[in-house]
Amino acid sequence: MSWEEQRQQRRVVTVVPVQTVGDLFHANGNTVNLSTSGCAIAGAQVPEKGQHVFLWLQPPKPYTSIKIQLAVVRWTVPEMCGVEFIRLSVAGRTSLQHYAHNRSEPLPEHIGRSRGPRPPGGATTDRVSPPETL
């Protein structure tokens, strides 16, 4: 079973500024897509696969910032990674559900298949698909 088939939550295309903090790691980036159980993040620096991180998503007003207390990096490609949300507060989960539910553009079916998500700026480079672990 592919990782797309294993995914239980609907992903939506949305760009949200995000700060990623881990052991000896701090970077800013943007989500590429988002669900209530994880997201893909694009940025100049990304954490390593398997690293545990704290995320602070900053959606536009009127939404409040969303703190992901614990997430794990499931896959990486140059300048992009995918994270699974492990621990959120009740308020954080509610905010995330509300924000994701109100996004109207589901992720196109072809994204993440044989070629990974497009990098920021729409450049077309061959990318390795994320592993079948999520």
C-alpha cells in the first residue's frame, strides 16, 4: 500500500508560514500542503528524516497560531520535508481542524506520486517520491 493510500486525512494546498525547531535546529519555511495529521514544509533548510521537531504554524487572520508540540520528520528531499503531527494541545488541534476544514482546494491527485511535490517557485526538477512509511 502506498503512503497516499495510507493517509487518512484530507490534505489541502495552503501556504502557511511555519517555524521549525529541533535539537540544534531552527528554521523558517512555508507549508506546501496541510492536513490535521501532518504537512509538507518547503524551506532553505529542513531537518533530517526521523528528527523530532516543534512547529509553530502562523495562518492568516482571523485564525490563531497553531503550536504542534511534537512532530516527526517522515521524509526529506532538497529544501522540503514531510512531518507527521504527534502531539498537539486540544486548542491547537481545534484550530488546525478549523483552518484545514475551511480550505477549499484539496491537493491534486498527481502531487506526490512519481514526482514529489514541486519546489517553491514552480521549478521542475526530478525528485524522489517520499517513502511508503506514512
